[in-house]
Amino acid sequence: MPIKAILFFLLLFTGCAKKTYLADVTSRNYRIEKGSYTNDEEISDIIAPYKEKLDKVMNEVIGYNVQEMTKGKPNSPLTNWFADAMLEEVNVQKRSECGFCHSELRRCQGKFHGQR
């Protein structure tokens, strides 16, 4: 009897095991050159009003910097500036959400923040 039980459990656990197989994976890159297609005038007419509005906003100069802001990995002036800007925004949101104002504790969402 114990041999049948062992055989039963052995078949139960090995027979129902999930088997995975790696399928054949191929990838291709398609390079689209600007001169390899023609402009569709109908689509261009639909997009034109939106493009004009977007170009007015996106081409506006919002500031100047004396140092050139180039990108690079892992560190560069541009990535450092962007990280600092994100950190500053998070800190501003934290202060406004938690009720901190000039080192003064205020009641925020039913809790006193800063207490342990």
C-alpha cells in the first residue's frame, strides 16, 4: 500500500508540472528614411491647425543658460538639472500636502506630521 501511495504522489507532482519552452524569436529593424515616402496632403491638412498651435508653444524660449546643457550617461549637466528640478518639485508638493510651512507643524489630514 505505501508503494502505491508513493507512486501516486510521484506521478501526481511530476505529471502535472508546468513545462515551458522557448519559442523561436526573431526581430527586425525597419529604417524609414524621410525621402522614402510621400506626404499625404489630406492628412497634412487635418494636422496643420494643431501643428501651428503646438509649434507656437513648443518654440517659445523660456530661459537661457550660460553653460551648454548636453545629455550624457550616467551624468551630464542636462540630466543633473532635470533631476534637481524633479527633486525640487517633489519637495514643494510634500510641503504643501503635509502642511509644513516655515518649520511650523500644522495638522494635515487628521495627523500631526513630524511626530514619531
